[in-house]
Amino acid sequence: MNVNNLQIVVLEDLKDFWHISEIRELYCDLMKVKFQGYGTVYGDNVISSDKADFFGTHLIVCEKGIRLKPLFGYKSVTLEKCEQYHLRFPALSLVSSDGHDKCLLGLQEIINTAVTNKEQISFDYSWAQAPELKENRTKEMAQLFRDLIMTLVISHHRDHDIAHMITSGVVKVKTDRFFKLLGLKTITSHSLFSQKDLNDEMVHIFHTKKYSNHAYEIAKKYQQLWSERTEYSKSTGLPIRRTAA
């Protein structure tokens, strides 16, 4: 598999596209990846889905074919969108439920600073990949997928003017190491905690306003793939389907 076989899809405001059968199918295929991926790693009782699925932004890398096949993806939701749809910011819900009080205080300070400065802040989560990728991928494929995740993160936050990124990295699957490579830093010295809905796997909570030089270089390398993404968004006021020029 190489980059020519891949297609980036960005799906925002799923609820506004629910009447389109191909969008429903894509979302269902993505959820199948998440059911299988999370079930394989954490247990069958772990489900990565919430209300934000329907108003947040899904960033997906698909394999081209008669029908696009999601290979991996994640979800990004801003504080502003959460307030619009009356959902507590998921980062706050997670840390207040499972994290240390000092970690929660540090997170709240970051959010307060963003709000005061009128900067957008997002929580990026629900990271998943098709289990067969892990089973069959080569070293080169693994590197390509890591590079493409960096490309999605950098490009999405840049194009949507989202200044702050919050996420959590799971120690078991080493996403905490990946986020450090991306340029994120742990929130306080109390960032590590046991996440209940991942069957008590240990996670770190991360934040950044500036990514690593390496990540910016990777995003630049794959800018063409990002520019050729297929995007579904109602940001212009009406639901539109756009293939970026």
C-alpha cells in the first residue's frame, strides 16, 4: 500500500449529512473499525462513541476502491461546539472523573486562558485503526500511517484556526510516546491516571499550542494528499460536499 491508494476524508456535522446513504455507510464502517480496534486492545466492553460523533469532526484515512474503506481515524471537537450542543467538554469530563485534582486544575487553567484570549481549543480523541493493519503492516506502512496522523492533526488545526489541542495517550499502545514526538506536553506532573472506560489502562493527558518541527515537516511532505481530501462540512451555512482544490 502506498499514498496513491489512500484518500483523506473529513466529516464534520454528521447529523446534517445523515440523509446521505454513503455518509451513513462511511460512518458505520468507521465505527466497525473502532469496535474491533478498541475491543481487541482493551476489551469488548469498551466503546469509543459519544454525542460529539454527530457534531464534531471525524478525520479519516481510507483505502480507495469501489467503496472507501476506513483504515484509521479519530475525532476532534472544540469547546465552542460542545457548548453549542450542551455537551461538557470531553477533556474536562475525563480528567474530572479519573484524573488527579492538580491535573484538573492545570487543564482548567489552559481552557480559561484559551477562552480569555478568544482562542479555539479542541479535544482530539477516539483514535483507532483497523486491527488487520497492525497484524499485516510493514515497518514502512507503520511509518506512513504515523506520518499521516501527524498530517491530519497539523492540517486540521491550522485550517480551522484551532490554537490549542488537548488529547490523551495510552501507555499500553504507546500513543503517549507518539504525542510527545508530535510536540505535545503532559499537563502538570500529575498527568498520568487510570482511565475507567478503558478498563483502567494508564493514560497521560497532553496539551500543545505548537507542534514539533518534525511534525510540521511531515505535514508539509503530505500537503498534496491533504489538499485532495474529500470534506463534508456545513461551515458555509449550508451542508456541502467539497473536494479540496
